[in-house]
Amino acid sequence: MLKNETKPTLPIKSRETLKSQYQSYYEYIDALEVNTDIHETLPIEYSRIAKFTQRANKCTNGKRYTVAEIKDRVVRKNAKLYSLSVSVRFFDLGLVGALEVEGETLTLFCLSCCDLGREIEGKLLEFIADKHQLHKITFESTSKNENIKSIFAQALPNAALTNCEIA
């Protein structure tokens, strides 16, 4: 770096500067300009989703999938797998979550815990509630995901939690 050059502003510093300009957390979230893209999962995304399901402990219904299991599930007529990509004012976060609906059951909900608090989980559940009539949500405790139950109850009040079997 040359003597008079300044370091480029890092996204974290930019976010901190932006956050300091607002008194309300919700105003800050609005200023972040969060953009979500929820779409049917593409084959190129299977590996990333499988990794999410294996690692997520906090913002998940606890379901774990391998790439092979995802491939088997997406060909089912009554199953739909969706991916969530997110960008904010300063950068593209990429693929940060996934959900799956089979019939009237939410069988997979998985979101990177780094993205909690940006109201992304609400947008994801709102999308699914608008698109599908859900009566059940499969749920397996990870000992860290109990808070997601209240998010499910608010967003999907007509869907009952049921235990899922994890192989």
C-alpha cells in the first residue's frame, strides 16, 4: 500500500457506521436494504444446502440431509425444496438458507444463524405461508433451536409441531 493510500472500508466497519446513525434497530435493518431471493432449489445448490442442514443448530427444525437424500427428495411430486439467497447494502451474502415442504408439512427449515435478526426468517416463513397450506412442521430439538418454535408459532399458527425422525 502506498504512503497516502487509505485502506478500503470493510463491510463490518460500514455496517457499524450505518448502525450508529440510527436509534432504532428496525431503522438500521431498513437502511441495510436487505434483498431476499427465494427460489426453487437448483442442483448446483444441493451441496451447500446439505452442509447447512448438517451444521445448523440454532435456526433450524433439526432435519439433516445429505446430497443424496436431497436428490431423492426433489424428484417427489409433492415435495418442494426452496433456497434463500440474500444481499444487503454492502455485499452479497449468497445462499443462506433452505426450506422444504412435502404435502402440507414443513419438513426442512434451515437458516444461517449469522442472518438471524435481519428479519430474514420472517420473510422466508411468510413466503412459505403464502405459497403452501401447512398443517404440520417437523421438529427435532438440537438443544439450541428452542427459540425457533416461537417464530414458527407466530408465522404459521395453524401448523402443529411434530417430532421428525433423524437417521
